[in-house]
Amino acid sequence: MFIAKVAGKVVATIKHEKLAGGALTVLYKVDENKKAVGPSLVAMDYIGSGEDDLVLVVEGCNARFACPTQDLPVDLAIVGILDKVN
């Protein structure tokens, strides 16, 4: 898992049918100062995060378990919107 900041949404008029109901979300991993580091990433979002939200992200095959069905072609998924990081 890692913490990331949401940069925006991806609009895809055509996507895999099993991805229906979720949003493709652009995000950046953040450092301890909440500054973006590394390249942009795209994650599935079924919880409704918004731009500039800090989110908790799971990666790899475990990301599928954060989705409504576990047979989705997903390797990054947002599992929480963070209110505060100490």
C-alpha cells in the first residue's frame, strides 16, 4: 500500500466491460511532505475520491480484491480517502 494524491480522472468512452461503475483516476505517489514523486499512475476508484484528495492505494493482484468483483483486470485500486496523516 502507499499514499497518493489524486490529480484527476481519465475519460474513456470505451473500456473493458468489467470496469463499469468505477472511475479511472490519475494519481501521484507522495513523500512525507505530501509532495508528488515519480510518474503519474492510473488506479481504479470505486469509492469516489476527488481531485487533490490524499488516498490509500493497493497495488498488484491484491488491487482486484478492492473492486466489486475480483476478476477485474486491475493492478492499482484506491481503497481509502485519508482525512489526516500524522
